[in-house]
Amino acid sequence: MVEAWFSRNDQAVLAANVFFGSQYAESPSVDVRFLFAVFSTEAYHRSLGTGLYMNQDDYAKAVESLASQIPPAIQSDHRRSLVNRLKYGNEWSLRKRLTEMLNRVPGDVQRGIAGDVEQFVKKVVDTRNYLTHYDQSAKANAFSGMDMYVASQRIRILVIANLLKDLGLDDSRLLKVLKRSAEFNHWMAQNLPL
């Protein structure tokens, strides 16, 4: 496990730094804690070397073509913003990354963390969208208050479960090891309305 830890790439180190650093930040608000958890999940998933919808070279050609089709009426900052969105448009969405990370762990761990995987992922994405963009259409479906706190703790557990798996812990022992932590056991036992 130690050898596996030290063989991880720079992106994994960044993900671990964000993850562990956010846990010891002095009294972050619930929404900031939630966003840190989501960010560390995305960073960790990127460290696995997956997460592109299509071959990057093919996508770069598609972006060139799409960027050339932006109407001239769209000027300066707006044009740069659209081109920048296209630049990163080949990366998997948060929804796909969360689903992938949940699918990497055994079913009993998935159920312990998310309950209903599809509904959990949807609500996490809606909450992130609301907090990031203040998208009022997402607010009604977003976690709030204590539910947001519980969700952020469950997202943390998802990152730890993936890390333990990547360090070589056998799938058959993963839930048992997670439940050895009184803290993790507590958060997985909390009711989380989806």
C-alpha cells in the first residue's frame, strides 16, 4: 500500500492535498465544505487518468471547427468565455465522474455511501450547480442545511473508499474497513433524503 501511495501521479497528490487540507480548515461553512468535497472528488477522478468523452486530438479539431462558427456578434470576453468552455468540454461531467467513482466500489459500499446511486448523484450535481452558479432551477433539488453536511461527509467517504481500493484493499473488505471508523459509520447511518 505504501508503494502504491508513493507511485501516484501529481494529480493524485493535488487531489489528496485538497481533500485533506479541506478537512482541517477552521470551521468552513457547510456549503464550502460541500464544494471542497466535490472538488476533491473531481480531482481524484482526474488522477485516475480517465475522463474524456472522445480522443483529445479529435476533440481539438472539433473545437477549432465549432469556435470558427461562433457568430461575429459575440465579441471579446463573451467569445473567449465560449471558446474556453469548448476547450474543457471534452472532460467528463461531475455526474459522470461521481457515477464512475461509485461504480468502482462494490455494491454494499455504494449503498452505504449513496443509497440510491442515481438519485444521490443527481442531488449532488444539483447542489453543486446551485452553489456554483446560483441556478435557481437547481435550488429546489439541492441539499441544504444538515443534509448538505451529511452529503459532504458521504462524498468524503467515497474519496476514501476509492483511495483504499487504489491502494490495494480487497473489495470484499472495503465496507468493513470503512465501518471501523466510528465517524464514517456515523455518517453512513444518517438519513439522507434524496
